Amino acid sequence: MSPFPNVAIEITLDTEQGRYTAHVPGIPAYGEGATAEEAIVDLKVGLQAFIEENGMQATLARIHSPAQLREMNFGELVTHG
């Protein structure tokens, strides 16, 4: 068993560019790629650089995951007049 936690990776698709971005919430490192997998590989490079500069404990202390994720319908925000 690893002494390090699993962390959530946020992956988004830029539909205009057709590229993916990967990000760990709380860490100012990002990965980009043509696929989600490529973006994660690129993110790992950025995370390794961040850890080298800041240390593992400081990096782990910055990570935050949401307590809950919920969905909202944006139609509820539209005012009908």
C-alpha cells in the first residue's frame, strides 16, 4: 500500500481547440494533450517539477478535493420575462 494518497485530477476539454487540460485542484501545474491520457502524462511532468521546487509535504498540503460534487441545471438561472 502506498503512503501517498490518490488525488482527483480535473480533466477538461476545450472544444474550440480540441485539446484536453489536466489539473490537480490546489496545485498550479497543468498538463495539456490531444487526449486525456496525454494531458495526464504532461501533468505528471509539471507536478514533478512543482514537487522538486516545493517539496512533497508542501505539495500534498495544497491539494484539496471538494467535499461534494453536485449538478445544477443552468436553466434554473434563466429569468423568464
